[in-house]
Amino acid sequence: MVTVSTASDLEGLEAKLLDAAKRSSDAVQTIIEAQTPLGLLHAFKFDPVGHHPMTGSKLNLIEQVNQTFTHLVTYRAVRSLLDRHPEVDEWHLNLGTTAGTDIASVDKSVAAEVFAAVTPANNNKLLKDVRRVDATAASHKYVFFHSPGYSGKQDAKKGHEDVIIIAVDVVL
């Protein structure tokens, strides 16, 4: 779990994420020149070519891609929550496989789930996250997600009107 209080805390996390992306991009350039097409895909899936977006430790590139965009959505979500809930002093971010909602105010009044996917309907991810956050005791409930073509949209799901769904952009 990571605790943040300010936008500058998020800037530090984003700097680590960008550094990991740069290091992996440099490694990929080298691998492209040395591998066959199938060998390249094998390296991305199985070799420690990538870097963890927070710690910088080595991992496979596919996992880095998945974690990077989930982290970016989380950071964008917290920026939005800082504006929406200035009364909250600290936020807990459950990045990875930590139990609980992905984002929670320390006082538990706000809870949010986040994800990045090709479409929000993939594996019913949006509906599952809406149900998960709706089941919390939080007064303010959100699902933030990134999918191409959905940026800036805000919505609610029938039967879960207490959950605000927000599509966020991750500027590249």
C-alpha cells in the first residue's frame, strides 16, 4: 500500500513510472535488433525486459505494460479525488494485489476502483468494479477507468446509482 496526500506525491510516483518506461524502451530497442520476430514476442512475455513502475525491479514487459497503465489510471483518479474531496488528508493506494479497494481515503469515506482495458466491457470489468465499490460502506464511490475512445465520459450503472463512473485520459 502507498499513501499519498498531495499532487506532488503523485508527481514523484509518475516520475518513477516514466523512468521505468524509458529503461524498458531502451532495452526493447536492443532486443529488436537481436531477435527473430517470435523471439521478440517470447522475450516480451517471459524475459525480465521490463521494469516495475514503482520499484524499477526487473519483470517481463507484458506485466510492466499492464501495471503501468493501471498505475497511471490510479494517479489520474487520485488527482480527480484531490479536487473532489479536499477535506481528505490522505489516500491509500492499493497498487497490485493488496486487498481492499484500489483507492480509499484514510477515513474510509471515499472508495474507488480503477482499471485500464481495451474496452470497459472486457470480462465485465466495469460492472464487476462497480459492484465491488458499491458494496463498500464509503459515502462516496467511484470507478475510474481508461479505455481508448472513452476519455472524459462520466456515467452511472442502473442499480448502482451511488457509484460515479469516470473515464480518464492517460496522456502519452
